[in-house]
Amino acid sequence: MTQKEQQEFTACLQEALAWMQSVQEQLKGNDNTQGPRDALEARLRETEKIHHSEDTGRMKVDQVLMAAEKLLQSEDEELKNSTNGKLKELKSQWEDTTTYIVHCHSRIEWVWLHWSEYLKAYEEFEVWLTKQQRSLDKNVELQLGPKEKLWQLDQHRVMVSDVDSQVALLERLLDEAAALHGRTQDPSVDKQAQQRMQEDYNNIRDRARERLMLLQKISDEHQTFQSRVQKFESWLVSKTRELTELMQLKETPENKLKALKTLDESVASEETTLQQIENMADAVRANTSPAGAVAVQEEAEELRLGWQRLRQGLCEAEEGLRCSLDSHSQYLTRCRRLGDEIGRIRELLQDLDQELEETQESKRSSEINEEQMEGQWRKYSGVWNTLAGKESQVELLKAQLKELFRFSEDSRHLSDDVLAVVKEHHSVKCRASRLCSESELELRSILQDPLLNYSQWANSVSQVMEASNNVSDFSDSATLLRRIEGLLLNSAELQERLGLLQVKGDLLDSVFGPERSDTLRVNLNTAVRNRELLHHQLLERKNRLQNLISRTKDFDKEYQLTLAKLSAFRERLQAADVLQPDILAKKSQLDQMLVLQKELEDGKAQLMVLETLISSSQGSRTQYEKLCVDWTELLRRDIVSGHESFDYEFRNMEEWMLRQKPESFQSVEGRHTEAERLLGEFTEKELQLQQIEAQSENVLRRTSKDGQVHILKDMERLKERWNNLQTHHVFFGSKGSIEIDWSQFEAWLSRENEVLMKIIGTNKRAFTAEEVQTRRGALQALRSRLPEGEQMFQLLLDQTLSTKSEDETLEDLRYRWMLYKSKLREAETYLLFFSSFCSQKPWLLWRICRLAFLLWLLFLALLLLAFLLPLMDDGNSCSLSNNFARSFSVMLRYDGPPPT
């Protein structure tokens, strides 16, 4: 037993020592902080795995200690000593291994964390560098004025301060990079990388300081410009004040001229300063926004204008002083000359005013004709033209008076005379202009009267012409004839006045002017030509109206006679035009209509007579056309043709259906022949049936209610025969073909089942005796068609057996066919029961109801049993449920695929 324990202890000891040796070798391979960060991170992960595997080593050591306990309990001292020695060596080696694990992992982890923190700080520094680089790459934003430039300067000072404050961060990054390089020797943190970092920062710092100096220069330059502008403006104000004070001094003109010369020289010497300011403005505008540059330019231009205004004021003051030195003799000569001119013009104005007064008095004294009006207008025009010619002399008087005002002597007596002459000239001229305008307006009105009268006359002629085209009766024609005769008289007067106006060409030029007179001449010549043309048209229209009046009397008489006959025909036609029940009655009605139509056709001769009497009058034409329309409408009556066509088509279709013999389909020999014949005719007959249905609707609208009942019954009988024949066409026709389509039998079965459900009905009310008989007749029709369905279904079964294939659809049809037969039998039983019930006396009702109630309870119990059967036996539940589903009520109401 001791040997086994020693072997177990030795195996555990060797396993523990082997694990520690393996771990130490792995640690030696990873105990290195040099190299790139990815390799360092990989070594960190390896040491982390080793650190996590420390529990495994501890477990192995514990196993050695447990194995050693049994040996240490042995009485063999040598074995105990040997075991204790091995355990001591194991513990020593385990402590070295665990210490090595912790130190190696911690050293690598510290370097990795240190590197991570450095990269984070370095990335933030790079982001800051990029941001500053982008800000400095942008061009200097131009500002509006000195205040905005100072704000921009302050902002950039803050930026430069921020750049300077980053020195501490840069130094820490450089120290960290140097420390990392000493431990890792990685190229990303070597001397070159540190130098690039330092150069990038220095570049940002230098550019920021250069930008600051540039902004400082721009701001100082603008402020200097502003101060020099304000200083020059103040100088201009002071020099202007000196000029004003100089002119207000009570000194001789000679002394004032000397002072003005000195002041002008002082002002002229400052032009150099102004040029310097303008040059500075050009430099300032180059570093200013567009709006600010415009303001700087305006300030410089305003200084130049102020300086020029000051020089102009000095020149004007000097010129005024020199003018005051003119001689007194010039003043007296000009006064004498001005007085003579005033006397001559005043005398002329008095003569012209007297002429106007005399001409106006002659107009008031008596009535004047056109020639006198023309003479007065010429006098007024002559006075006004004379006054207009003297306008320049009056203006010369005012100019001479203005020149006298330059002298220092008092000229009020001459100014009063000149003002009186000007007022008098203006008064006489206004009076002459007013009289001339009034006379000219009267003369223009007289000259334009013939053209205005022609325009009104021409409009009246146009109205008469249009009215004559629409004349409708005798009274209208007579009225128009009188109007035309009056217009012909006006035409002769108008011809004379237009001829007189044509010879007054000079007067037209004088009154209206060259351009207006030319237009008037053109209008005058046009009016003369058009008057002649309209005059001839009036004469022609007069002759036509005279003829129309004579013919209208005959037309009215014939029109009234024809209209009376047409009304009588319409009354007879309405009396004969009533709905008839059948075709025989319609033929009798048609004979009456033909007699009326013959009479109408004979009356066309009267329309021909009216047409010959129609003149150009639009009213007569309208009456004739309306009469023709009414006549034609009476001729378009058709009563029998539609009914005859319907009756013929109906009989042909019915005879064709009767000729079809479904019994021939029962023999194999007749199948192919009958199938081919039906397939060739059935599509054509189907279209013919649709046409008959459309014709029946038209005939029903033209038939009385008694006749409509028979037509509807005939159509129902025809449709029923068609449905029966269609069934044979679908199925027995397919007997002659190679394959049989089961969907056709399914359509027939669905149609028959639908008819059956309509017969039974879904309401719960009791049927009357008449309804029971009607429904029993319908069920007998279904029973008569049941053998045909049996033969169709058997044909489908034969087809399936011959092909040795039976599909699910045929099984479904098999079930539905059996279900339909069961429904039909139960419906017959139900109606038979109800028929016998209706024949009994009412006192049986109570007994039958009691029996029905008991049967109903029994039915509910069976229905409950049907739902409980599947729980008893899953294998037989479907068949039992299906058998029970064929009960009376369920079978009558069930419609769908078989239950599964």
C-alpha cells in the first residue's frame, strides 16, 4: 500500500512541477515590453490567461499535499524526511512561480495602460491641431468697420492664448513618448515622432502669431484712417466758419479781397493732406468687407466734396466782391433802356386788348353764321400769335431787371413797372387763348357735324339691313319700308353737307393741324364713297320689301291651312296610337296608320306650294322648316315590324329545340353524329337566343300589360327548354368525344341543387296549398331530369374505370350526387306530408304540433350523440357522423364538400 501511495505522490509532484516549469517558460517568452502595441497587447492577453490558470496550478499543488499526508503519517523517518524536503522545494518553486506570474502580468499591463493613456491624450492633441489648422487655413474674414475689426482681433488673441496654453500638454506628451520609447523601442514614439509633434505645434503657434500681427495691422490702419478723417472734417468746419465770419465783417471790398486770398491759399495747401487720406482709404478698403469698403469710399469722397465746396464758396465770395466794384454809370444806362422797353410793350398790349373787346362785342350783338365764326376765330388767333411773339421781349425785360439787381442801388420802381407789364401781358394772353379756344371748339364742332351725322346714319342703315333679313310678318315689313324711305331722304341732305366740307381743306389744316386734318380728309372721302354704296343698297332693299309684302299675305293663308290639317292628322294619330296586346291587334292598328300615312303623303303637295311662296324672310323660312319636321315625324311611325321579327325568331328557335331528340344519345351509334351536329349549331343558337331576349324587351315596351304576360311566359318556357337542351349538349355531346370533363357534370349538379333549394326555401313559415302544389310541380320537373344525371354520372364512372384512375374530385362528386338524390327524396316526402296536412281539418294542428315537439327533442338527442361518438371511437367516428348527417333536416340544409 505504501508503494502505491509513493507512486501517487510522485506522479502528482511531477505533474505540478511540470505545470510550473511550463508556466515559467511561457512567462519567459512573454516577459518583454518592447515592440509595437499590438504585440504588447497580445503578450498581455497571454499573461492574463496564465494568471487565470493559477487556480489550476494551486489545485495541482493541493493534490500533491493531499498525497503527501498519507506518506507523512508513515513510520518510515527517511520517507518522511524525503517527503518534507520535496514539499519544501515544491512550495518554494510555487511561490516563485506565482510571484513571477503577478510581476510579469503587472509589468506588461502597466506599460499597455500607460501607452493607452498616451494615445488618448495624443489623439486629443491631434484633434486640437487639426481644428487649429483648419481655422488658420481659412482666409481672414473681412469686417465692416473698426469696431468689428477690434472684435476680430480680440477673438484671435484668445486663440493665440489657447495655443500658448497647450505647451504644457505638449511637454507632457513628449515626456511620455520618451518614456514609452525607452520601454518599448516602438518607432511610433521615437525621436522623429516627437520632433514631428513639436514641429506641428510650432507651425500652428507661428501662424497664429502671424495672423494676430496681420489683424493688429489691419485694425490700427483703419483706426488711423478714422482719426485723420475726423481731424480733416474738423478743419473743414473751422475754415467754413472763418469764411462766414469774414463775409459778415464791415470792411471795404479791397480788404475783404485780401483776406479771401490768404484764406484760399491756406485751403489749397491742404490738398496734399486730402490726397494722403484718399491713399490710406484705398489701403483700408482692401482689408474691409464690401459694405465697409463702400462706407470708406464714401467718407473719402465726402471729404473731397467738402473741400471742393469750400473752394467754390471762396471763389463765389471773391466774384461777388468784384461785382460790387462796377461803375454807377452802367446802372443808369440800363435803367433808361429798360424804361423805354416797358413803355412800348404796354402800348401794344392796350391795342390788342381793345381789338379783343370789339370782336367779342360784335359776336354778342347778333346771330353769326359759319363764315362769321371762321372770321372771329382768325382774329382771336392773330391776337394770340402776336402776344406769343412778344413773349421773348417780356422775358428780356425780366432778364434786364435781374441784371440791375446786381448793383447796390435801389431798383424797386423799375421792378414794379416790369411786374405790372408781365401781369398785363399774361392777362391779355390768357383772354385771347380762352376766346380762341372757345371759338375753335365751336368751329370744330361745326366742321365735324357732317361726319358725325354720317356715322349715325350709317349705323341706322346697318340696323335696318339686319332687321330686314329677319323680317317675319307683314307688319314688320311695312315698318322697315317706312324707315328705309326716311333714310333715303337723310342721304340726300348728307351728300350736300359732305360736298361742302371737302372744299375747305385750308380751314381744316388751320383748325385741326396737319396730321389731324389729313385723317379727317381720309374719313371724309371714305364717308362720301360709303354713302353712295349704302344709298344704292337701301334702294335695292326697298324694292325687295315691297315684293315681300305682296307675297307674305299669300304665304300666311296657305301656312294656316296646312297647319290646321297637320293638327287634325296628329289628333287622329294619337287616338289610334295605343298599346296593343298581340300582333293581330297591332296589324289592325297598322292598317289604320297606313291610311293616315297615305293621306299625309298626299298632303305633301301643300308643302311644295308653301316652298314656292317662301321669300328671303327668315321668319317664313323658319315656319316652313318646322312644319316640314313635324310632317316627317308623323311619317316615321313603326308598330308591327319589331313584333313580327321577334315572333318569327321565337318560333324558329322553339322549333329547333323541339327537333332535338336527346333519346338518340342513349345509343352508342348516335353519339358521334348528334355530338358533332350540336357542337356546330349550339354556339350560333346561343347568340340567337340572346338576340331574341333583346327583341323581347323592345316588344314589351310597345305592348299592353295583357300582352306582356303572354310574352313573358313564352320567354320563360323557351329558357327552360334551352337549359334542358344545354344539359344534353354539355354531357351527351361529350359522349362522342374522347375525354369527359367532370367539371361539366359538377356545373349541372350545382345548378340542379340550387333549383332544389329555391323550391324548399329557407324561411320557416308554412306554405299555402297553392304554394305546395306549385313547388310539387317544380320537384316533378327535377325528378324527370334525374335519369339524365344518372346517365351522366355513370358515364364519368365508365371513363374513370377505363383509365384505371380515380381522383379525389370524382369522389367528391360521388358524395354530392348521392346527397342531392337524398335531398330530392326528402323534399318530396316533406311536401307530400305538408300537402296531406293542408287537406286535414285545423283541429289536427294541435296534435301534430305535440308530436313534432317530441320528434324535435329526439332529434336534439341524436345530434348530441353524434358529437359524443368521436370521443368513444376515433376510427368509426367519421363514418357514424356522416351517416347521421344524412338525416332529414341536416340533409336539406347541407351544401358543401363531404365531411372528413
